Amino acid sequence: MRQDDLYINKIDWLTIFIYGALVCIGWINIYAAVYDEQAAKSIFDFSINSGKQLVWIGTAVLLITLIMVADYRLFENLSLILYGLFLFLILITPYVGKEVNGQILSIGFGNFRIQPAEFAKFATALTLAKYMERPSVDLSQPKYQMQVLLIIMIPVILICLQPDYGSAMIYSAFFIMLYREGMPQKYYALALTMVAVSLLALGIENNLYLVAGIVLVIIIIILLGKKSVGRIISLSLIGLLAIAYSYSLDYVVSKLPQHHQNRIMVLFNPDLDPLGVGWNVTQSKIAIGSGGFLGKGYLEGTQTKFDFVPEQHTDFIFCTLGEEFGWIGSLVVIFLFCALLIRLIMLAERQKNRFSRVYGYCVVSILMFHFTINIAMTIGLFPVIGIPLPFFSYGGSSLWSFTILLFIFIKLDSHRIQLLGRMS
Amino acid sequence: MNDKRPIVLIIVISLVGVILLTKLFLIQVADDSFLKRAERNAVQRLVDHPYRGLIYDRTGKILVYNNPLFDLMIIPKEFSVKDTTRFCEIFNITKEHLIESYTAARKYSSVKPSPLIKQISTTEFAKIQDYLIDYPGLFVTTRSVRSYPQPVAANALGYIGEISARQLERDTVKYYRQGDFVGLAGLEGFYEKELRGVKGVKYKMVNVRGVDKGSFKNGEYDTTSVAGINLTSTIDLELQRYGEMLMTGKVGTVVAIEPKTGEILAMISAPTYDPNLLTGSKFGTNYSALNKDEKLPLYNRPIMATYPPGSIFKIVQSLIGLQMGILTPNTTYACNRSLVACHNHASPVNLFGAIRNSCNPYYHQAYRAMINREASSNTFKDTKIGLDQWREKVLAFGLGSSLGVDIYNEKSGSIPSSTYYDRVYGEGRWKYSTIYSLSIGQGEMMVTPIQMANLAAIFANKGYYYPPHLIKAIDGDPDRIKPEFRTRKDVGVDAHHFDLIQDAMAEAIFGTAARAAIPDIQIAGKTGTAQNPHGEDHSVFVAFAPKDDPKIAIAVYVENAGWGGRAAASTASLLIERYIRGEVTRPALEEYVLAGKFM
């Protein structure tokens, strides 16, 4: 038997290495976040979160083993069943789940609890991959666009009913995958324009400046291109729509529930309410900002350890890293995430069938979305949305779901040769 | 068809990384304000207040010390009580107070301590001490308040109180914080820097709820407090106490000075108050009550009240005349009552007789000779030149400007200059007949009691004085007091001119102030009457004794007590005897003084 034929050599060890590194760094940061000098408990102490996280990591390794020894066709075949199962679990969660902080997001027995919304992500990813494997699916056609959107929207609606808007937002990440799979660029251009106009409309106090800016941009575009009547009319219409949109946005925001409104406004003015809504972001920035270039040293941080930053071991775990390991620590972790994402794109591109590639891009989409939003929120670049940092944040559901998500793809990638024949 | 899109995605991912790292660089490396805010969050600065310096009297008896007081603190979260009635009984509070304080504490923080009962005295504390362990969430913090074993010298010692906003603003070195106690008046105010000591600081780490998490960096930045410096006052506690007793029920002032050093032996402002009133929790209410009192107990008369010097000023006039050569012991003037009123005595008189009889016309004529010296043919100009030259000589006696005593707010008094009269009457429109009242210490001339006592010291010393002061040693070291207090000031009159003055003053006792005479102690003195347009004149007396080796110089003012020979001279006499002999041998005179009420 030649060396190349060994299954173990077909696995992408670089990805696994980065995964392992992130999980380990996350784990030692969870310990730092809950560390209490006076109690001085060991990192392995099961009564504190770092000890519990170690159990989650151990079981995650078990899950990895199961995924790696399972039949590679299993996930494709199970995709619809898993999709249905988790949708059902999301649906029943409000009735059988346990209330934490006024929200019912998890179900289970005793200490074993999972959040179905977390797991529905990879089930949806598998279903999207399965659906798009059909050769006829062409995303430039509205029919298929609608069908793909339907697969994404069903879990989104159900999760919104829980309600857990943060988790629901993550599903918009699939548009990254759809971009790769040929969704027309104009949608993205439109979306980016809307985001830009939204930010400007909310960020600029006086809407007149924004109106002037939009008019100016439209005039420049008209002057630069050909000056046909139809083009001028349609561009003018777009300009008018943008102005109308910017005005209506202020109105819509004012109609949002107060805590959502505040989260948005705090982004533009963190000092708006430093003890109230702005507290999270303000304290998070203080924790990270106080880290300096090299950080305060492991377990030497004061801001996260002394609970100034809320949720310091889950959604705001990046604060601990920023405070204790400084900019250098942040650099290492951000580099690892970017490397992982780029590596996954490379892996996805080398897939020989569309199922694996679509699934691979789904993994990239979800990880990228979480990574970007989570870190951006801790440093005040994005409103506070309660989503975890993949592999890093404390919590079994989060670690398990990201592990399953990633390793199904590593599994598929290791069998890319077998899957060759089905390339569309 | 989509070859470019993966590349676009890779670029987007890299861009996200760069943006995040840039923003992180901006807040972590480029901006150090977050580090400061982090320290403000987690590092609590606890001030360790030092013990304030003590003040002793000149014989080593304590005037001011620190008395420990206890605050009962409560941590609402840990506190529990089953029987509130019994609790209130033990701690001697009302149920309303308990509920009110508990609610306020809870509102402030359920995990941080708040005061439940403030300023418990040592005796009260002893009663509750044993019960404290029965109630979780209660503990005691100690602090101290100023205390006075003898309730005397209130205005000289002053008081401490919370620092005002204006004082905080002026504190450019930022030593003080809101809520700090500082000396606000008297010695407490003047010697604040010595008495306050050095605050210590402890840096503690706290979590978001303010719960103590140990010392910051193992106490690397902590400093211990240094107790304030003790002061030794020039005051003689016994003399001060005795003087205040004599002045009970009167309005007035006593200042006694040791002539050879300028040390103030007693400084009495009557009516006074118990300095213990202005300490601790009762400060606010007591202060406003004292402040509203129409008898002005907070008014420090020895240095703030001003009166015309009256007849006593004739001694200064005599000395200036002698030094100028205008007067000699043999200069005689007729007691010409058409010039100014006088009382019955032989006429004409020489200088000795003029002092002994306090002859007004004598000084009217002598003063004219000192002022109008034909420096100009124009009588107006001549008067002006003469007045200003004369004024310089008067100022040398420590009059017309503050003496620089070590208490703030000392008044300067006033000796009018030509500028003053020019302003009032117009330039060239006043002459000797306008200002002649000055010859007998009346008119536009004002002096403070401490300046009068200092005059007595000058007469005793035959021509010099040391600026009067209340502190003779700082931390036991006499060299640390202000150098001015150890600098001899000469008044510019030769010592031999004083012989006649001293003799006349000794003689005058038997004329105008017979009550002041003390068996076996020769006293030299001069009565005066400060004219009071609002009622009975003020009784004034200055004296020093023993005449041959003066140990004490004294000025006594008793308001509305009429002629100086009575109340003021008697009081001065008793104080002199008490100081020199250590006891008083004339109970009848003592009773006479104590019985006098002139309010």
C-alpha cells in the first residue's frame, strides 16, 4: 500500500491544527475570564467554567471521531432529516425548554442542554448543499433564488419566533455562499448601498447633508456614463428612493423596541449612556483598550476578571484576550481566523462536486459572519448582538455545533476523490 | 464563470482582518485613555487619613487632641435582624432611623458598606460592642474628632470643618479631596499644613460591584499616612482659663503678652463658646446657631475688633515728642480747657504730670508742636508734611497695620495719613485744627486690642517688640516658627526716654486705677476710655508688671463698662497677679470683677 493511499494523509491537518489552536486559546481565556485570585481554583476544576469547557472539548473530540469514522455519504443522505429534526426542535423549544435570562433557547434533560438554533445552522447548510447539487439549479434565475431563499427563511422565521434575533441574523451569512454560487452581483451592490445609506442616515444628525451627498453621487454617476434619457431617469429614481429610504429609516428605527434602538444608537455614540445601554461596549472597549501592545499578562487582567465586562466568558470572550495578551494576542487570533477562512475557501474550491463545495462555502460563511460580527461588536464597530466567537466562547452548544459544522466539511474534503464522479 | 468570486471573498476576509486589527491598534496601542479608565474601574484609591497634630499650651498641657469616634457601618446584603425592637433598644436608635438608614444604604449599594449610626462616642461604643457579633453585616470604623480637655481659647484655636469648594479650587497641588476636613479658623487654619500630616493611600482592586479583591500590585504604590506635627502654643492654659472666667458675662477682650518674646500668654475674646461644640456631627447645627448669636461668639475680638486708642495713646505721643526733642521731661503746658475738655488737676503740668493726669490740653499743644514745624510757610502744607512724618513714627509702634499674628483675618486698624484727609476734606483744605483729636488718641484713629497689648510690651521693653504670636515651637523645635516672630523690631525711640514713661505709668496706677495695685508686685499701667457713640464707653487698661523686670504685658477691653479704671484695670490686675504669683490673693476684687455684667 502506498503512503498516499493512507486515509490519514487525505485529511487536511492544517485546518485541524488551526481549529485546535483556537479551541486551546479559547479555553485558557475562559479560565482567565472566571479566574478569582482569592479562590485560586485550577483550570481543570469542574466547578468553574474552564473545567466545564474542558468536558465540552472532550466530547467535541468524541464527536470529531464519530464524524471521521462515519460513512461520508451519511451527511448528504441525512441532510433533509436533520433539517426537519432541528426545525421541529426549534418549534417546540418555547414549550419544553428552560428559561434563562427571560429567553427559552435550550432544551434537554438535567445538565445536558442544547440550543437547537445552533445546530440548525449545519443542518440548513447540508440542505442547501443538497438542494444546489441538482444540476438545474441556476441562481441567476428568480425561481431558484426564491427556492434557496425559502430553505434559509424557514429556520429564520422559526428562530425569530423564539425570539432570538441574534441567531436568526446569522442565516444571512449564507448569502456569502450564494455569492460564490452565482447569485447576481446587483443584489449585493444594492445591499451594500443600503447598508451604507443606513449607516449614514443613522450616523449623520442632519439628513440634509446625506440628501446633498446622494444627489451629488447620482449626478457624478450620470455624468460619467452615457447620457441616455432612460438611464438618467432610472438613476434619478434610485437617488429619490435612497433619499426616501434614509428618511423612512429614521422613522422605522424610532418604532423599534427601545433596547434594539439603543443598541444601534450606541454604535454611533458610545458615550450616549455609558452606564446603561452603552455599558457593554464601553466596558468591552476599556478592557481591550487597556491591554496595550503586549497585554497585561495572563491572569493579570482586571476588567473581565472583576466582571466589569458582562458575558465575559461567552460573547465577550475576546475582551479577555485583548486585555491580557494585548494587540499581539489579538493579531495572532485574528490571523488564525483569517487563515482558517482562507484555507477553507481553498479547500472548497478544490472539491470535485457541488455538494461539498456549497457545504464548504456554508462553513466559511457562518464562521466568517460570527468572527466578524463578534469581534467588531466588542470593539464598538457593530451593534451588540449576542453571538459567540466560534471555538472560543464558553458553551457546549456553540462548541459542538461549530465542531460538527467544520468537521463534516473536513470529512467531505478527505473523500473528494470518491465524490469526483458526481461533479456536475 | 465565477473564477473571480473566490478571490473577491479572500480579499474581503483579509480586509476584515486588517480593519479589525487597525481598530484594535487604535484603541490598544495608539490610545492610552482606556488604560486609565480601566484603572478607574478596578482600582480603588482608599485614603488613610493621618492623625491631626496636637496643640499643647506653654506648660505642656494639652489644648487640642483627637478623640476616637466610631461609625457603625452596615452591609445591607449581609444584614439580618429578627427582633427590630430589641435591636433599636440595644443600639439606642428609633425604628424610623433604622428603616431610613437601611433604605438609604440599600439604595446606595447592597454589597458596599454605608453608615447606620454615625459618630458613636467611646462610652456609647462600649455599650454596643458586645452585641455586634449577634448581627451579621454590621461592623465599626474608627475615626477621630478634635477634642478640648478645657473648653477655652475657642477663637484662638479655631476649628476644622469640611473643605469648601473655593478652597478646593485654590488647592493647586490637589492635596485635598471633596469631603476632607481642614482647619478653617484660628491656629487650626493658620497651621493647617503642619497639623494635617500626610495622607496615606492604599490602592485596592474591586470588582464591578465594589467588592474588595485584594491590594493592587501587592501594594507597590501604597503609602502610609504620617501623623500631623504637634504644636506648642504660647498660651498659658491656666491664665487663659482664669481670664475667660473673669470675662464671663462681659463683652470684651484680653491679650497678654510676654514682652521679651512676643509670646501671647492669653488671648480672650468674650463672649466665647465651648470649642467642643464645633466638632463632629454637631458642627453644622452648632455653627449656624453660634453664627446667628447676636453677641457674636465667633468674632475673634483681640485681632478683629478695632477701637480708638484713647488716652493710652498719650504715652505714644509723649515718646515721639521726647524722641523728636520737642518734649523734654521739663516741658510744661497749661491745662487750657478752651482747647479741649479735661478734668480737674493742677496746671500747668510737666510731661510726668501730663501722663499721670492724662491731661488733654497738654497733648493738644504738644501735638501741635510736633505737626506744625514750619516746614512750609503755608499752614496747610506744613500740617500735611508734619502729619505724614509723625505717622511714620506711629507706625513703628506696630499700629496702623496688622502685626502678623499667626491667625488669619487680623485687622490692621488705622492711623490716618494726609491722603485720608485730602480725600475727606480736599487737598489744602485741612490743618491742625482739623486733626487735633489724634493728639489724645481719638478721631479717625483705630487700633486692635492685640496692638494695644503690643504697645504695653513696647513700654515694658523700653522701645522694642517681637511680633506677637501664638505658637512657640513646631514639633518641639522653636527654630521652626516663622522667622518674623524671632526678629526684634525697634520703634525708633531711645530706651532712656522710657524711664520717665514707666515711672509715670507706675505712679498713674495710684491715681486713676487704684484697684489695679497689687501687693508686692509693682505694676505700671494706663487707663483709657474708648468712646462708644452707641452707649456706655468701653473700659480699657494696658499694663505691664513687674515694672523692673516685666514678665507680662496686658491689654484689657471691657465693652460698655465705662471708665477704664474700674472693670478693665481690675481684670488686668487679677490676671497679672495670677500669672506672676500663680494665685490670687484678693478674693474681694475677684468677686467684684465676676459680679460685673456689662452686656
